[in-house]
Amino acid sequence: GAVVSQHPSWVICKSGTSVKIECRSLDFQATTMFWYRQFPKQSLMLMATSNEGSKATYEQGVEKDKFLINHASLTLSTLTVTSAHPEDSSFYICSAIRRETQYFGPGTRLLVL
Amino acid sequence: AQSVSQHNHHVILSEAASLELGCNYSYGGTVNLFWYVQYPGQHLQLLLKYFSGDPLVKGIKGFEAEFIKSKFSFNLRKPSVQWSDTAEYFCAVSPGNSGNTPLVFGKGTRLSVIA
């Protein structure tokens, strides 16, 4: 099956610092990856679409300068939360498409103090 | 905008009981439909999907779902649940003719199966 990994699985940081989250497709190439955010007891909300070799497409209300996305290769997309604040604390999940089906990473829990 | 409604927030069943989780979506065009499961502490896993063809879709672990276009529904069913089915279940929709578009998720239904 298609495997997607994320690193780190959890991170605690101080307010004002930046945090980078990696999303990798381990056994397939993905030109498109998605980044979602999940609040407690709520559903996943799409943040942005990451396209290899081009700029990411952000959903309305998501600040592109705050959530920097880089899709440098066909197996790696990164999400950098810049100048993180406590309200950015959340569960971030990426997915990659293989044969018209999305496969999800295990998620990264971010806690900003 | 598209939306997905899952009617049950939390369902509690005894082992061997039958399960049906409701899912309705709002989108008038062609859609692809998915059910994902998230076991405690694990990532989302695909249970089953519908793109076209037979509206009754069979997935892994004995789950099935039926697409009823007239009702905009894609309910998940299992004839006899097991304790190991305890998890969070998410219905999701991607509009269009391909599965390469982002998913719109429902809020999820937590299933607790008791012995």
C-alpha cells in the first residue's frame, strides 16, 4: 500500500519560533500533496494544496506567509509554521495522492507555549 | 461550498450489533466518496471509496457503503461489529471526475464497541 510519513510526530516550541514539518511519500511519487489541520473533536480542514515545482495554493483564511509550503521533490513537501503562536497549536496532517486516492500521514501535533 | 454531514457524533454498540453510520453531502455535480477510519493513536486509513459503477461498495474489514444519488447519501454499514472496530469514522467527498482534488470531510463519528 501507499505509505506517507510525517516528521516530527509531535513538537513543543516557544511562541515566536518557527517549526518545520515534513511530509514524505515513501513508496510512490506524488506531484500533489495536501495539508490539513484538525482541531480537537472537529474534522480535518484543508489548509493548502502543495504542488511539486510550483507555488502552493492556499485556502481562504490561511495566511501563506505564516504557513510556508515547499514541495521540492516528488516525495517531499514541507510545512513551516513561522513565528508560531499558541493559537497555532493543532494537529497537522498531510496527504499524498496515488491513483486518485489520498493517503494520509500520521499527523504532527504542535504545541506552542 | 461543499459540505459533508455526519449525523451521529458518538455511537455506542455491543459486539455483534449491526452498524450504520449516516453521511450526506451537499454538492450537485459529480463526486467521489470516501470513508476513512482513524483507530486510536493511528493515522487515517481508507476503508472504501466510490468513484462510479455499482453504488454498493465493499471495503476492508467487512465494511460496505451505499451511494444513493437521489438522497446525496453514502452511509457506511457493517453487519456485525467487533471490539476492534472502535475508532473514529470520517466520511469525505471530493468533487469532480477525478480523485485528485482535496477532500471535504465530515466531522466524524466516534464508534465505541463494548463487549
